[in-house]
Amino acid sequence: MIKLTQVRAPPLNPPREQVPLEPLLFFSCVCRKKTKGSPEGLAPLAGLRNYFFAKLRKNGTVEYPSVLVRYLLAMSIEEDIIKRIIKVLVYIDQRLDEEISLEELARKACYSPYHFHRVFFAIVGETVHKYVRRLKLERAAGKLRYTSLPVTEIALDANYETPSAFAKAFKQSMGTSPERYRFDNALKKLKEYPMIHPDAIQKIDDLELLFIRSVGDYSKSPSEAWIKLHKFIEENSLDSKKLRYFGISHDDPNITPEGKLRYDAAILAPGVKERGEVGREILQGGKYAVFTHKGPYSTLEESFNRIFLKWLPASKETFDETRRCFTEYFHLEFVKTNPEKLVTKIFIPLL
């Protein structure tokens, strides 16, 4: 039998401290389980919240399930929580080669370390320590896979004091030693890819973008992010023809587990304010090699392989791992009708 709770009408704008943290975390965990890490499950409950709050203000009290009470109370501050966590995730991305403390991230999110730790886990699905550690080790795996850097240098870059400490952490995460991982994946480089050449090597300015992040299989999650971002474009009455469209694939599907692949659907829209799941991030300018990929997005991986396995080793250029590779999309009118006519610019950061 469902327990019912009698609730008196809350003020129109209840102070945040009146809402206990536990309902918020419980609500976030439920949504995360239902939506595989995405906060999109919050939306269907928004109308329900408004309906019950309207009845509360009209009648003074109303009875409904106590679990639902917890959901509805959480809704009033959930958007603010998401904004704070998005800001922290962008901050981590920009400083992954540095030592990042829990206290530093908590200050960025305006929480105490204790509460920040709990909120981060509820939204992201990993503790702060495990999340940062995994990203550092996956970056190290990329260096083992695509470069000939010594293991000791890779260990130090990943902020490990000794190669043995790095080897232990790497094996726990990847299931094998760094040396064995490099050997096994070096065999996969033997496949002959045709050479590719950049259209240009040029300097670009910083790009301040609005973005929505999705997590999961790259064959599915990008489209989910773009559906949400197009809704944001419509809600803000933006002229889609005047926008620039970008994609940022943060992880290598050859290294990162499928369920943790991060993708940002992004637009350049000066003067537009972020809201809800839409965050703000800066793509750092500087020197980039710019390539052109023609055809469907499903074949983009082959172009990246040609760049990293053929062009980069043969060139005199050095990849800048502190900045992200990104893509810019053109001729989007052909996405559904004729993907062969799609044009994508690939930007590779260089030192």
C-alpha cells in the first residue's frame, strides 16, 4: 500500500536550504538509472510538479504519495544542480594534465566537499576520484597506442610519481600492463590506411560554444544530444542558418568503454545564454591542422585513423594533447536525405 503524505503549500520561491539534499539525490539517482546517465528524465515530471503545486496553492493541502513529494521538491533546484556539475565537468576537461583536488572542484561548484562528492556521484554515476582517474588513464592509453613515448614519461604526464604506481593503476583499469597494451595495439596499426593531407595548417581564435553533452555509444548518443540542442534553438527563436555547428568527441572508442563515451553537440551563438542542460565551454584557439571529410558521419572514424596513423607520424607536427580535436558540420540539410553530400571539417590541435 502506498503511503500518503499531507503537504502544505510551499512558498512561491522556497529558499534552497528548506529543501533537504537527500530527496534531490534520490530523484537524480532514479533519473540516472532510467536514462543511462542523462538528466533528460527530469522533463516529464516538470508538468506533474506544476500541477500538484497549483493544487497546493489553491487548496492549502493535498495528499499524494510521499515518494512523489520528494521528486517534486527536488525539481525546483535540479536545473541549478545540473548547471553546477556541467561547469565542473568542463573544468576537469580543461585541467586533466594537472593535479585536481576534491576541494578545488567543490569550490567551483559552490558546495562543501562532502555534499559535492554526493551530488557528483548522483549525477555522473562515478565518484570524483574514479572519474578523474579513469580519464587520465584513458589519455595515457591513447599515448601508448598512438605514440612511441617512453612509459616512464607517460606515467609522469598522468601525475603518477613512479612507473610502478602507474603500471598498477593501468592494469586495474585496462586489464593488462602498459607494455603489453602497447604491443597488442601496435599490431592493429599495421593495417594500411591511405594517406590523407590537411587542407591547411592555421591559427584560429577561441570559440565560446553552447553545448549539450551525451554519454554512450557514438552511433546513438550524438543524435540524442542534437535533438535536445535543436529544441533549445527553437525555444530561443534562433536563426538556424546563422549558427555554426560543432561536435566534440572527447573519448576514443578504441579505449573508453562504450557506455562512458562523451560527446558534445555544440553551436556558436554569440549573446545567447545557457540554460538547463545547455552549458558553455571554450574551445581553445591556436594552431590546428584542418582536414575535410566528405560523406556520412559513420565513416568519420576512418578519417581520424588516417590522420593519426598515417599523416601525423609522417609529418613533422606534434599533437597538442591539452586541447580537443573537434569537428564542424556543413550542409546539414542532407543529413537525412543524402548523407554522401555531407561535409565535415576536422580540426587537430598542434603544438
